[in-house]
Amino acid sequence: MKDQQNTLWKATCYPKQKEYPSDIDIVCTLASLKLELRRGEYIRYLNSFLDKFEIYLDNAQKARVYTNIACNHDYTEETLEYLLKAKDLDSPFIETYTGLGLLLL
């Protein structure tokens, strides 16, 4: 069942990404599919997206990507770096501040 869901999401999202390459919702959905495959692929995918589209994203969108990356670093030093980047952008996402709180306790 899960394989069928992944195939359906990929069939839906990949064409949409080609049509709207900087759409943050599509990118985060595709990244979550990649997370199911491998954590490193997820992080590389989101970093690659930032490299290509960072200048087109607003601060909230960048903060969302940084927070998503941080949440997949398993409480490493990189986790803190990405969460601080998101915080510096005035992240509107509670996950940013929850993650910082957990790391800094």
C-alpha cells in the first residue's frame, strides 16, 4: 500500500515540480518522499533546492526549508545551525522554536 502511495505522489508531484520548480509545497512533499528512501537524500535535495531558488523565496519559505532540514539531522551540530538560520529569518513555524528549545535545554 505504501509503495502505491509513493508512486501516486511521485506521479503527481514530479510533473508539477517541472511546471512550478520553486513551489515550496511541492518541494517539501517530494523531499518527504525522499526521506522515506534515505535521510541523506532528503537533506541533499532540500539544499539543492535552496541553492537554485533561494533568491526567489521569502524568509518564511526559507525558514520552512531550514527547519525541515534541521529536523532530519538527528540533533547534530548541523541541526542547531539550520534552526538558528530559520530563527534569524523570523520563522513563523513552531517547529523551529521547539527544536531550538529541545537542543538548548
